[in-house]
Amino acid sequence: GIPEPLTETTDGEEHSFPHFLPDGRALLFEVNRPGEQRQIAVLELESGEINTLTEGSGPQFVQSGHLLIAREDAAWAVTFDVDSLELTGDAAPVLERVRMSQGRPQFTVSNDGTLVYVANSVEQGMSLVRVDRDGREEPIPGIPNGRYLQIDVAPDGESFALDSADENIWIYNVGRETFTPLTTGSEQNSFPVWSMDGERITFSSNRTGVPTIFERASDGTGQAEDLFVLEDALGVAPVSWSPDGSTLFFDEFRNGDFNVLSLEKFKKTSESYWKSSCCRK
């Protein structure tokens, strides 16, 4: 058949991680609004009515009459009436250190109530190290242990940018051994890429509600500015700049395309880039 939308979103809102209740008449899902905590909502299919239940992500129903949800890196349970589609108690943590991936908790529950999950086994987080060409490791001083993802080294080799599990981008200066945030707040900021002159950092952010690529001065001065908005994209991530700094290569998560943005042609519109027909993943 032809897929039909069950919900409508507004103002940068995202609906994700749907989970049917056992009788099939209602659907749990997650609501994500820019600058707000993630919420769990329930949709009654016949009436189309949507009610927000509580804060959390990745909702799942358990046959014991509970909703299992994630908050921070823990699984929480709250009693739920499947007839009235309402919570009947307060949420309480039931399992600590559950791994999160792309905002989704890594757990699921079988019909008999067995919980299967991926543990976040790094209690103190990861430590960053340098590795020379002979394979010798050396800890990098001044960076607290944590969960760090994408790393990009500045052209002069004196600094590097990285995004962390707190969904912000940080800058480490090798000579001064300082570790400072480039972004702050509750938005999702990721995939930092240095400009070829080392003066600016390009990154992905959902701060406007639409997946957008931003730039900010690498020393943290001034405000972040959006390079362009790509409508209807599930996400965009800068990959690298051309040597002359005139062209940005980036990924579009919606269709797996590898894209090219020419700054000479760009205006803040989704039509400001052209897709390279030779570089599809």
C-alpha cells in the first residue's frame, strides 16, 4: 500500500520511535522539540487524538502494565492504563547505564517482560590519547574523561575540535592544554570541520528546528551563522572543505547522497547546492 502520515509536526518538531500498544488501537512515540526535553506521547488511532504523557525517549510497553522509557542514560518504568491511555503512577529508575545511540536507548522488552539492553560499560567515560607512528600512546592532558565522537584537527595542528555525548562541540588547544566549548545549550551540535584557513569551524545543528549547517569563528567569538537550510532532510553533516575553501562537501542522511555546495552559487535555500552524480554512496 501507500504510506500515510499518522501525525503532523510543526515548528521544527520531530516524531520518532513509534511503538504500538498490544491492542493496536494506540501508538506510543517520542516528541522532540528544539530547546526542550524529549517527551513521550500517545496517539489514539481512531480519533487521531494525541496526549503528552511524560518526559523521556524510546517508549516501550511492558505486559506488566508499565511503560519503559529512557531518561539520561537510565531506563525508567511508570505504570500505564492501556484503557484510558493515561499514566497511573510516578516514573522510577529500574536500570542504570543504558547505552544511547542517535538519541535512542538501546533496550527492548519481550512479551514475557525480559529486558535486553546494551550496557554503557564505560563508567568514567573515555580518555583521549595521541598515538605516534610507532603505535606508542600518550594521554592528552586537560581533557576530562567522557564520551567523545567526531574529531577534526585544525590545519596548523595546534588545536582540534570534537563533539561529545552532551551534544556540544569543544575545542582543545594543544600548546595551552585548554578545553573550551564552541557551542552550549540543549541543541544537537555535531560533526565539526575546520575551514582550510583555520579561522572557522563548520558543524551540523538542529537549533533552528531544520537540519542545518552552521559556521562559527574557531576562537569562539561572534555568533554561529547558518550556511544553508536543506528542507525535508533528516540530517546533514559537513565532511570537508576543498583546498581552496570554495566548496563544502557534506552528507545528507535522508538519501545517503554525498553532496557538494559551491559558495559562489550558494544562497540560503535548499536549491543552493548541486548533487554530484559521481559520488553517491
